[in-house]
Amino acid sequence: MTQDLLLNITNLTKEYEHRGKIIPVLKKLELQVKKGEMCAIVGASGVGKSTFLNVVGTLDAPTRGEIRVNGEDITRLSAHKLSHFRNRTIGFVFQFHYLLPEFTALENVMMPGMIQRNDKAALRREAEEMLEEVGLSHRLTHKPGELSGGEQQRVALARALVMRPPLLLADEPTGNLDGKTAAGIHDLFFEMNKKYNTSMLMVTHNVELAKRMPRTLELKEGKVFDVSGSDIL
Ligand SMILES: Nc1ncnc2c1ncn2[C@@H]1O[C@H](COP(=O)(O)OP(=O)(O)OP(=O)(O)O)[C@@H](O)[C@H]1O
Ligand SMILES: [Mg+2]
């Protein structure tokens, strides 16, 4: 059982401090996610969904608690080890793509590998393959400003997955796209999950996507509740 586990979160608490006042957001949250498991995260605006992803993704530190990835407590890693861990283990897709505007689609997808100083020719091949997977082989030399919104999100997905991370975190990844384009990107998530067994935590207000996900979690009062199959959606 524990070998199937990718993520084991216990007692996770996150508080912000704002002008001397404590704002509690996550309150002793517990969650276990298996390897290859796909979870939608739903919940009211301001409840802490983005905070949760940022903390799990090590972009922000928890106030208390443990986040174990493959058994290792990542809240105890040094800053140097943490950036290495993040680069290898976690892929991010946000509502806005955050691609680097001065670089082409291909260069943007090569970027995570460049940070690891991999062999450049191999990296280029992998990035090209990844862009082909997301249907963009004909847009390799386009810069983000020369791509449509859906294409930009495909590049962001290719960049998130090029290192083959075991965990993909996505915060409203299709919130800006029309229904048809969004559905195309959702298909890609499922394809990638099948192909690479990537676990996914996906914050979404998109009912169609939440319904398609095998597991749905609701964030409420600082904790997550499994609401899979309930009529909350
Ligand atoms: N850096 C910060 N400092 C203080 N308070 C913050 C900070 N970031 C977020 N908050 C507060 O924490 C709460 C949770 O914010 P968060 O962005 O995680 O919500 P969310 O569930 O993602 O909402 P939405 O669905 O609108 O994106 C909010 O009440 C917000 O005002
Ligand atoms: Mg949010």
C-alpha cells in the first residue's frame, strides 16, 4: 500500500500573517494520493485552493505539518535541495501560462532541462517530442505572443511534463479557454496520465472536467473532503 503512495500529507497547516493578524487557511489538512491518481480540487473562492497547491508544490512553506513525497518529508529540505526536488518532481500549470515571452515554444519547453544542465541536443529532442505530443510540432519557433491562448496552454503543459515529473499540479489550467479548447486540453491531461502515470492535482471550477476526474476533493474549512461521485458537482 505505502509503495503505491506518492503523496502523504499530514497535519498540514498554513497561516498567513497580514498586518499583525493571523489568517488561518489550511487547518491540519490530511491527504493521501496514490501514484498515477488524478484528483480534481473544488471549493469556493478564497477557501485556499491555490494556497494548497503552492504549499504542496513547495512554492510556499507550510506553517506546520508534513508533506511526504515518495516517503521523504519535503518540508525539511534545504533551499538548494528544494529547488532541485521541485524541478525534477513537480510540474506546474497555472491559469495564465507564465511562459517566457522572449523565447520560442521550443526554448520554453527546454527550459526546465537547461536548469538541470542536461545534454542540449537530447533536451531539444525531448522538447520537440513533447510539443509533438501536445499537437504543436508546427509551432516550435513561435514565441508565446505568436500563439493562441489554447496553444500557449499546450506549451505550458509540455513544459510542465518534459522532465516526466511524477506529480502535476494545475491551478485552473483551462479557466481562460472556451469550452472546446478546454476539453482538448483536458483530453491531453488524461492521455499524459495514461502514458506517464503522472499523478495530478487539479484545481478547477470546470464542472465538465471535475466530472471526468476519477477522484474529486472539496476544500472546505481548511481541510479536504473526498466528494467523488456525490452530487456536489
Ligand atoms: N500572501 C497572502 N497573504 C495574506 N493572505 C493571503 C495571501 N494569499 C492568499 N491569502 C488569503 O488566503 C485565502 C485563500 O486564498 P487562495 O488564493 O488560496 O484561495 P482560492 O481557493 O485559490 O480562491 P480562488 O478560487 O478565488 O482562486 C484568501 O482569503 C486570501 O485572501
Ligand atoms: Mg485560486
